[in-house]
Amino acid sequence: MMGRAFAAVFRRELRLAWRRRGQLLQPLVFYALVMLLFPLGAGADLALLGQVAPSLLWVAALLAVLLAQGTLFSADLEEGGIELWVTSGVSLGWLALAKLIAHAMIVSLPLILVGPVLAGWLGLRGEALWVLAVSMALGMPVLCWIGALGAALTLGLPRGGILLALIVLPLYIPVLMFGAGAVHAAVDGRPADGALLLLAGLLFLGVSLAPIATAAALRVSQE
Amino acid sequence: MLEARGLGCRRDGRSLFENLSFKVEAGQLWLVRGANGSGKTSLLRILAGLSPAEQGELVWQGEREPVLWVGHRVAVSAGLTAHENLEFMAALEGDEAGASAAALEAVGLGAFSETRAGRLSEGQARRVALARLAFSTRRLWLLDEPLTSLDETSVNWFETQVHRQLDRGGAVVMATHREISDSLQGWTLQLGA
């Protein structure tokens, strides 16, 4: 029964995401625009671009993820879906895990795919592109889950968006540091393994803690 | 089945109800009545485990079991079709898969099974959520104003389902303003009296 409920939530999220795919393009378009416009504004100094590109790629990806968070649970709250989850008898953390994994896939995958392409446009080459892709694959889901926790905590609050950013941004900092750090290291020809391993650690921490914390926040939203 | 002992609820410093005790037994229908704001929804939410009981306690006879909850917000997702919504509910509540087509037919929504719920009227959306009464195996149903915006035919269908639930040893606790047919005899909880 738990497997069936998990699959049902997962399928439902993917189906709903596909049906409002226009909305999902927003973070992607934001990301691409920042990356395309920055070199035009900064001038054709390739050395400078090479220096800031890793940070820029990560900061913009982080903000793009943040864009996709605010409304994560709002439809579920308004339509009564969370009541259904709580009364279903299935563990709320388990259902939250299904939703969080689906959410991470839906938001991160397009960004991870487009990230290395934009990095190429900013002048990154060779191994740095791989490191960027791997660091994003490890880090973006964590950003999504932190954001989801923030969205659950601010559920139903007026002007929750600003509060969400305040809660979420400090927690984003370690991910940003290790993510951008890995790419910087690769650009400078230093090994990036350390930062990537730390990101992997954060990923496991996220997948084990985020569902429990999100479930607790969702339960509180009902009281 | 479920016993409430001395339940109390306060909202914004005002007491909605106090020291409310009753025992829901198998085969019983309980009607929660009272004016707007008298705490009907609060009581049902406490029974459903959505809100904690501030005073008093809930005691289950035997193991605590999940209930069927149809709230004011019916948990029908606007982006999914009527059929997808019902299948999703069945999957979460552990009911048999594939029963939704017949259930939608029974509530008169057979022709709407592939329609997105966002395009349905309020009463139709409520019928989608209520359609699972036809196949739910849960022993206790908690329904908050289930008859709101339902037409005559649907109300009749609903009453048949309640009969069936009571006959097979289930119980129903519902809040309603509407009169229900005399064939359904129940206990009444009057709030705010």
C-alpha cells in the first residue's frame, strides 16, 4: 500500500507539472537570460568572465530554483489535498518524500541540462563543464528540498514569499559555496572531488531530513 | 468504535464547545448540528486527527484506524481529470484500483470522467470526492457539509451510500444544515446550544 501511495503521488506530480509546463519554463528562461545578458553587460573580457563564470552560474541557478518554490504546496492547501494526505493513513513523511523527489526532478533536470551549455557560452571548457553538471546534479535537489521546506513552513501566510526567501537563503549558502567552489577548482585545474563529496553529503542529508521536516510543517499548517 | 471524552475547543479566546462526550458505535449515524461558527468543522477536524484536541481525549476501541474524511475543501485537484482524482484518492486510501469508473457513473459523472476537475462545477467536484463512498472500505466516515451544492439526485444517492455504510457495520459522523430523509435516523450533536 505504501509503494502504491508513493507511486500515485509521484505520478500525480509529474502529470500536473507536464500540464502546466509553461509555468515550469519560467526558471529556465530566467536562468538562460541572466547567462546570456551578463557577458553583454560585462564586455568581452574572457579572462574576467572565466573568473566569475562559476559563481555566476551557481548564483543564477540558485535564484532560478527559488523562483519555482513559492507555490509548491499552495494548490494542495487550497484544494484540501493536504487534508487528504494527513487522513489517508499513509505516513506523511513518505508522501512528502515522493512529492519532493518529483519536485526536485521537475525543477532541477532542465537547469542541469542547460547549465553546461550556458557555461560553454561563458567560456568554460573541458573538465569544468563536467564538474558543473555533476555539482548541479548533486546540489540542485538540495536547493529544491530546502525551498520546499520553506514553502511548507510559510504555507497560507500572507506575503509568504519574502519570509520564504529569508528562511531559505541562509540554508542555501553551504550548497552555493561547495557548488561554485567545485567549479572554481576545476577551472583553476585543482581537484574538485572534495567539494563534490561534500555536496553529495548534503544530498543524502537532504533526502533523509527534508521529508520529515516538510511533513511536520504540513501537519502544523492544518492545525 | 470511537469515543470522545470531554472534548473542548477554543478559537480566538472564545470557547466553541466544552466537555463534549459521546461514543460513536458501529452502525450509528451522528449528525452534528449548530449555527455557523458553532464549531462543527472544528469538532470534525479533531475527530479526523487534523487538529489536536485541546481539551479532552479521543479513545479508539481497539487500534486507531484511518477514517474517510471529506472536508469543506474536497481535495479534488483542478489539474487532474475526475477519473484521475478518484484513482489518486483510492491509491492513497488503499482502496481497490479501477473502481472509479463505476463510481463516477453512479454519481452521474460518467460523461465527465476525462474532464479536468477545474472545469467542473462546485457540486460536480464535490460529487467526484463523494464518489469514493461507493468503494471506500473505511469504517468511520467523517463528512463536513457533504450535501452543499448537491442536487436532488445526488442527495438521494448519498443517502443510499450512508445506509449501506451503516448496514455493514460502519459509522458516519456528518455536519449538515440540510434536512435529511426520515429513513436515516441518527443521533444529534447540537453545538452552540
